[in-house]
Amino acid sequence: MNFEAVIGLEIHVEMKTKSKMFSSSPNGFSREPNTQVTPFDMAYPGTMPVVNKAAVINAIRVANALHMTIDRLIRFDRKNYFYSDLPKGFQITQQFHPIGREGYLDILDRDGKVKRIGIERIHMEEDTCKQLHFASYSLLDYNRAGVPLIEIVSHPEMRSGTEAMHYVEAIRNIVVYTLTSDGKMEEGSLRCDVNVSLRPFGSDKFGTKVEIKNLNSTKNIESALDYEIARQSAILLSGGQVQQETRRYDEASGKTVLMRVKTDAVDYKYFPEPNITPIRISEEFVRDAIDTCPELYDSKKERYVSLGLSPVDAAIILDNLAMSQYFDKALGDGKYAKTVSNLLIVEVNGYLNKNGLTIEQFPLQPEILYLLAKEQEGGFTHKQVVDMFHYCVENEGAKPEDAINALHIAKQSSDDSLVLSFVTAVLDANPQSIADFKAGKDRAQGFLVGQVMKMAKGKVNPGAVAKVMAEELKKR
Amino acid sequence: MKEINLDVLKDAAHRLLFDMSDEEYETLLSEFAVLTKQMETIGKIEGLEDYEPMTFPFECETTYLREDEPTTPLSREEALANAGSTLDGEIKLPKVVG
């Protein structure tokens, strides 16, 4: 029997606001423990939640990017549970009235076809404190308690690990390019819980679902699901039953491992949060949040491709938000986009990798990269421009013209008559090489071009020389 | 409804780490007796199940959202002042997972 996988995802995204969801405590990553805490975050009596405007704006932008209906009345609810990661004894969330309902995201399926995945809801809530567990004790750091979160819940409409991976990548692009979150799975600012069950093809009933946690990269999502689908298939084919359980992905073995068997669902006794009066947001507020949203990934990609970049090059630049911001500045009037992108992908990335730097630490102003691209398109060779590039990087404030003067770089001529005079002279002086070429030794042509470059002292364009040389060789 | 007796209160106090005197238990018990009686009285009203639970005393809305401006947090000493036990700037507690 053939089975179909039914996959749904819950994604938690930590927002990179300056302050927390309901308190004005600073919100930052990896500071000293328990130093970004206000009395509210520790649930001191009498403290009250006050909703962060930037968090609402972020949620509106993400909801809009996911084509969702946005609720104009912001309401919160309490999720009650007693655990050490939650000092209040409840989490403030949006159980009954999520800010966004029913949207979708278009992704590529395993065969590269566009597939639309429905999104049930997105809502705002607060993160819990960070717990570290040791053999005989646990440690609590409240810096994370109260950090604003967006939870994005898909419909169970994905059918393979690849689709789930593409879905998470697309969500990450949205939260990164709306400047909502840095979207780093490895640092936990984008966390993913996956639900997967199997059913016979053609059935509309759901099988028993298994939840997978501890997925810290998009690649792991694909691998974990591929493994889990095979595991559940094997159980069902041997006549067994899949247990409702929570598993975690073990990266080293590439397998999912049992964490706990699910018993009855916990009753969180949800009720409306009485300490937050419902907040009415105006049409103008919603419109403004959407209109001022930074350009999204897909739109940028389309723009880059329209400027002449290949989709692959556009994706390389867009993989890093700061890189694409640098590229946007280096684009200038967009005339030399392709050359700018080549310099960025090859030369700038090479320099960054070699020196262990990020693009934020790169010393060259993007406007200089634009000028370098302009020089290349204006007749200097790529090699000459690379020399200028290194000069400008190493000499703060230097412009290409400074590099030209300092390195005595001369523009190469593509003037046909000048090139032809050199080519003719070299051919006349090297009859043996012509004979070798005619006898099928292609290397002879390279030798002859090299002789021309030597004779012209590098002042002619090698591309033009090669072209004229080929034509002249045919005539001899 | 669960009966509020001395055992229930002692169990709750124990879970919440409250240390209470016998007198305080007596006071609480008598207060709960009044509350329970009031609930029973309200419970006798007919058609009560037709009413939605109320969260706010008045149906009102606001438009206020806090600007995203951080303020100075507590010092770590202040933040940890009420913790029973600490280690390396973190709150230490008995192991909470199996």
C-alpha cells in the first residue's frame, strides 16, 4: 500500500524589537543572564502588561506578506500552566482572536512546481525564560522571558520533507526581510515544530500524528521528515500502529528519537486576558504598517533578475539580508548591476572569507563598488579592476581613479586597426606557430595571443586580440 | 464544587511555598465559607447558563500601544534578590525534568 504524508508546521519567531512584548525591558541576544529583566518579566505583584507597538506592526507586516485577514481588534488570552519557565503561571497569547487568519504561501514542491500552502493563523505571544538542565539541578535565565514572538500555524497541507523545508525557508525570508526577526534557526530565533502522519493515498482521514522537535536547520527538517515518513511507513506496512508521541531529531544519526509518549491533552484553561483592554487599530495604522514595510525577498529577487542577474546569483546575494542591503546601495542607477553582482559575489565574498569578516565589517563603501563596476564596463579588464578593488579595500577612502594612478593601470585598447597591426607583426614573426596551429595544435593560438600582449605591453584588450587572431589565422 | 477545607488550604500553601500560621488558616477558612455561600446563592439563579462569562466590567476598547523604547532593567542583584538559590547569575532550582 502507498501512503501519503500529512505535514503541518508551527513556527515560533522571536522578534528583534528593542523592548519586550509586554514590558519595556530591553530585548537582546546573548547578554549576561538575568540582566534584561523588569519586575513584570518576573511576575512581581501589581505589574501590568502594556502591548509593544513595534511588535504589532511586525505582526501586521508578516500577516500581510502571508495574504491573511488582519483583525482590527487586538485581543489577548491567558494560557495557564504551572512550570518553572513561566513565573506568572500563565503565558499571554492570542488563542481566541489571532491577529491574522487564513492566508497562504506559494512554495516549490519536490518536482519544482509551485504549490500553495494554506496558513491557518498567526498570533503574538511572549517567550518563556531559558532553562538549562543539569544532572541534579536546573538554572533559569529570565532574559528571554517576555521576548515578543509570532507563531505561524500552517494547515496540514505539505506532503514531503522537501515541501516543509521550502515552506520554512519562505517563512524565514518573510520574517527576515520584513525586519521582524533575524530568523536564525541555529540560535533559536526561528523555532519549528513539525506534525506528521501518514494515510493511504486517496483517503481524507488523518492518521495518528507524531510531533518532531529540535529541528535547528531547514536541511534537518527535510532529513527528519524523510526519516520519519519511512519509519511510519514501515510500522504500518508490518501491520503495526503509529503511537501518538513527541520525537526529537538526532542530527548525528540522522534519526528521530522518542522523547515522550503523548497522553491526554493538557487543559490550559484559556480565558481572555483581563489586564489588557482590547486595542482597536485604525485602518490608517494597518495601511501605514504595510506601506512602510521594507521590500520583501520575492520582490527583490524579481528586481535583481530584471536588472540582468541570474536567479542563482540573485539568491546568493539575498541569502544574506546585509549583503542585499549592501548590493542595493552599490547598484546606484542599476546600469552595471551584473558587474556589481559579480564583484560582490566573487571578490567581496572572497575577501570576507579570507579575513573572517561579515559584510557589515567590510571596509569598502558600496558606492566604490559601483565605480569599480563602471570602470570594468568602461574598458578596463576584469583583472585590472580586481587590482583596483584590492587597492581601494586596503587604502581607506581611495577611489578607483586613485588606484589607476597609484598602480599605473592603463586602459586597454580594443581599436581594431591597432590590434590588427600587432597581430600581423606577431604572425609574420612566427611562421612555425602558424604551421603548428594548422596541424591541429590549438595551444599555438594561445601562444600567439600572449606574444601580442607582450609586444603591446598589455595595452590592448586580450578579448579583442583573440578575436582578431582567430580571423587572421584563418586567412593564412 | 470542591470543598475548601483545611487539607486543601495546606496543600495549596505547600505548593505555593507559603508558610502560614494556624490563625491565618482559620481566617482563610472563614473567608472561604462566606465566598462559597455567596456562590451557592448565585448558583440558584435560574437561566444562569445563558450568560457569557464576563472578562471586563465594561465593554470598552483602547487604542494605546506602547512605543518600542527600552528602559533600564533591574540590576542583576535586584533581579535575583528573591531567589532562594543562585549559581553564576542564574536562578538555581531542583531539577525540573526527568
